[in-house]
Amino acid sequence: MANTQGPQGNHDPAGSTQMFRAFVDEAAPQGRPQPAASSSGPRIGLIVGVVAAVAIVAAVAYLALM
């Protein structure tokens, strides 16, 4: 008698975990193409944040040394 076990070892009588994994594995290779803007968006925000932080530190240093 084969029992289907879930991730925590709980009995899964319907086998829904296996069905879900099969669905995810089947859908994974196809994937969805991501727009270029969404992948570069966080990177641009990070660059702008770093530039702003450097500018603020430079301004504070300039005012402190005057």
C-alpha cells in the first residue's frame, strides 16, 4: 500500500501534492517573458538611490568643512 506523503509527512489521500508538483513542473519550462522595464526597474532605482546618498554625504561634508 503506497501512501502519498506531504512535505510535513501528513497523509495526502487525494495525491494533490503530487498533482500540484506535476502542474508546476509542467508550467515551469514555458515561463512568461518578463518585460525589460520590470527587470531593470529595481536596478535603476538602486542606482538613483546610491547617487542621491553620495550627493547628500558630499553636501553634508562640504557644509561641515566650511
